[in-house]
Amino acid sequence: MTLLSLRHARVRYGPLEALHGVTLAAPGPGLTVLLGRNGSGRTTALHALAGIVPLSGGAVVWDGVDVTGVPAYERARRGLCLVPERRAVFGSLTVRENLALASPDPTAALDAYPRLRPLLERRADTLSGGEQRMLAVSRALAARARVVLVDEPVQGMSPPVAARTYALLAALDACVVVAEQRLPSALRDRPAVVYELRRGAVVFAGEAGELGLPGRSAGRA
């Protein structure tokens, strides 16, 4: 069992505080969803878990060990894979070369997204937005990481491909954390831990099926 958590985490961008003492825990294997509108702090929380942004207070704990001071590249070496919302692929490399960075054998990635097969020799920056997201997510699938963090994984994808993407992420033997603006319909009936952030604070923590129910408990976790 892998557990990645933020404990009373605070993040500042200059004079502005983006996270106000956020506490959340992502178990694995399993799926955790961070919800919130732009400016809610969901991407900042994801980047804090990855070590992309430093904390001004609180801690990041991975399997009971405080990794707050561990740099992002070292967390990656320990098995953490981040798929950011933007610049998630190497545009000057071909699809095949991008996949090779994650695994010498692209079979698993191509089985996940057969649409990438005829694009293997294309440069990644010539792909459509949805195709680039497929490539970025397929690299994360092939990496066999212990922790997979994905910011808006299905941006630009068709509904059937988006549903397949969520199914692939949910099936990983890893701690998977995705950040979305709203809970995707494909996840409403799947076991998932959900945190809703608003203005840098957690306002809901519970199961996916509880979100939006009348009388659901809201409050900071």
C-alpha cells in the first residue's frame, strides 16, 4: 500500500498564498481526484505532491516518510510520475522517441491508444491536442510508476477515448491522483477518493458517489 499525503500544506506565490493548510491523503493502488475551478489550488496541490513547488508550511509525506525537502527529480527516481496540463510531451521528438523515454517496448502504450500506432514517426508537436494527451498519458502508463499524478488527463479527447483513459488510470497498480475542474461522468460509479478545493482550501472530502448528494457533508478536511 502506497500513501502520499499533504499535511497542513501551505504554498505561496510571492505575497499570495495559494494553499491554506491543505490536508489530503491519496492511497494506492487507487484513484484520488482533486476537483476545483481555475484558481482553486488543485494544480498547486498536485505540484506540491510532485515537488514542483516548495511548501511555505506543512509537509509532504510518502509512505510515512517526510519528503518535503526531497527535490522533484529525486521523487521521480523513487517512482513518482507527473503528467502536467501543458508541455507534457517533448515536441521535437517523435512519438516513438517519446514512448522510448518511458519504456523500451511501446507495446503497452500502443495497446492503450491504438491511434498512436500510425503516428509513431511523427513529431509530437504536430499532433492534435487530444493526441498529445494520449501520448503523455501512455508514457505514464508505460513507466510502471508507484505514484502517477495527472493534471486534466483527457483534455481534447473524444468522450469514448476519455472514458477509456479513466479506466486505464483506475486499473493501474499505483497511487493515482488526477486533477479536474469537475467530476467526470466516467468516474461517478468508480471507487475514488474525492477532494474538492475552493480558494486554496478543502471544502469536501469523501467518495465520488457522495459528491453532489443532498445533505452531503462539506467542510475542511
